[in-house]
Amino acid sequence: MSLSPAALERRYVLLTALRWLPVGLLIPITVLYALDRGLGTAEIGVAASIQGFVVLALELPSGGLADSWGRRPVLIVASSVSLAAVITLSFAETFATFVAVAALQGVFRALDSGVLEAWFADAAIEAGAPTAVEKGLAAAGVSLGLGIGGGAVLSSGLTLLAPLLGVDPLHLPIWVSAVLTAVYLVVVIVFVHEDRLARASTTLAAAVRGVPRMLGDGIRLLRSSRILLALIGVELFWGFGMYAFESLTPVKLAEVVGDADAAAAMLGPVTAAGWLLFSAGSALMRAMSGRFNVALMAALFRILQGATVVVIGIAAGPIGVIVAFIACYAVHGASNPLHNTLLHAQVTGQNRATVLSMNSMIAFPAGSFGALALGGLAGGINVTTAFVVAGIALALAAPFYLPAWRAGKIVTD
């Protein structure tokens, strides 16, 4: 079925919003839910780490599977696993069950990573509109931020509504998340179509056999392209630095407020505001599409994001921390479509999901190292030092966009 570029974008934006809305519902309550079920913070950390290890192990094979089997079947399997994870979470009571939830979420994230984006990029290019990719990615960035931010706000509302309905306040957001995940699965089945004849494999067994070839093609492409290798290298610094503003901001806020409970009360609306500004950053890139050199702008935003992270660290009061945090997320939202536009310009439909998986996979070990290094700095010296180091690391990613900039004037229309 042939769709216009505008129709493709609408589907992609809707699918992205539905993909992240259930996640937004769970973000504010998952840790509290685990604590309420009797887990300690150390157990929660161990359980959460399982997800990262599973993603690291399956990221590349799942990307190769999406390239050999097809985007649609992999998205359907991924969405089904996500639904199983949320349902399992709804009755989780023990450490082992929470580990199982984390493992299922890791499988989902590995299967899901970059596949919807690859489907959209392939469909737009096949429709004869390659310049629509950048606008579509920016629009999806808007819907991602709105989905997570809206989900977080909805989660807070549901926890207030739950006692009036006679249900557990921490259970209701999980149940609603499960329903929305099921809706997403149905929409994927209905809306995601692709030319299966373009795939060399049409059965799962044949697709699995084709994964090593797809991985080999992706690795050879990476080795042969200085631009692509440099773009993947950005993730080393990006993954490392992101740990600070994603995980250490509550520590910094509690430090400047002087009361952990008061800081926790601020975090809900502040996090929602951050994701809404993430959407605004993506919307700005969509509005300005075609008016700037993508590689140059991507490099400048790496430096700007590094600066906002440093400001979070050195701010002396809560207003400074909150404003810098929100600004960081606005830059974060603007940076994602720029980086991904440059990635898509270097690959084809045959290896798109594999390369996107490589890009994502690099961020996970970098983030783990960031957690160890920055967490150690925050505990051993102070949290300000950790933020300054993270900000410098984010800014150091900027030169990795130079090969793309030197290769030519990349401006989209």
C-alpha cells in the first residue's frame, strides 16, 4: 500500500507517541512500586541492571533480524514482549519477578531499538521523499517528549484518582500502561506495512540464518566509512554524559534544597517539563529544517548541551538547577533528529536497522561506565564535579561531527 510522505509521517508520529506514552506512565512509579513490594534500593539496582545487560547482548542481533526478516514482524514481536513485561510487573511481588520484568524489558528494548525509525526512513525514501526523513524524525521527537511527559502527568493523576476508585494508587498506572501497550500493538499491526519482497528472507528461520550476514555487512560499512564511524563514536561521549542529567539531577536538587522529600516533590513536574521542552526542541528543528548545515548544528548542540550540564552542577539554588535541567532537555530534543538524520544519510535500507542498533548499543556500555565514573565522583568528591566532568564529555562529542561536515554541505530541503 502506497502512502504519501505526509501520511507516512502522521503514522510514524502516532506510533512514536503510543510507543512512549506507556513508558511515561511507569517512570514516576516503578521504583516506588518495587520499594512498596519490599525490595531494597540495592535489589532494585541489580534488577534494573539486568535490562542493560540483555540489551547489550541482543542489540546487534536484533538489528540484523529486523534487516533480514523485516521491520513489521520484529515490531510485532517486540510490542508483544513489552505487553508481557507490563503484565508481569502488575503482579510482581518478589525480587525474582522484578528481575524477570527487567529481562523482558531488555528484550523489548533490543528488538524495538531503531526499528520503527528504520521503517519510516525506508518508506519515505521508497516514496521518493528522502528529504522528508529529517522532518519526520523531528516530528517524532516532539511526539516522544509529549508521550513521556504526558504519561508522567497522567500517572500522577491516576495515583490521585485510585483511592476514589478503591484501588492501589501504584497499581492503576501499571494497568493503564498495559492497556495502552496493547493499543500500540494493535496499531503496529494495522499501520506498519512494508515491501516484504524487498527482503531476502520471509520466514523467521531464514531470517535468523541471515543475521550474521547482515551484521557482517554493517560492520564492513562501519569500517569503510570514516563519517559513520565518527557518528557512532559520538555515542561514547553522549552515553557517558547522559548519566549525569538523567540520574544525578535528583541528588543535586536535594543538595541545594536541603530536603530530599521536598526535592522529590519537585521532580515530578520538573521531569514532565523537561520532556515537554524536549518536544519543543524537536519541533524547532522541524521548523528550521533546510535552513542550516545539519552536521555543524549537531556539533554546536553537543557543546551547548555540555554547557547546560555544567550549569546544573555549579548552580547554587533550585531555580538554577531546574532551569538548566529543562534547557538541557530542550537541547537534547533538538540534538536527536540532527544526529539521526546524519546516520540515515550514511546507510541503506538493507542495513539501516543494524547500523541504528550499533549506534544504540555503544551508548549502553558508555552509560554504564558513566554510572560508575560519575557516581564515584559524586560520592567520593562532590556532585558538582561529576556534572562538570559530564558536561565536558558531552562537549567533546562535537568534533566527531567534523567528518560529516567536511564531506559536504549537508542541508536538507
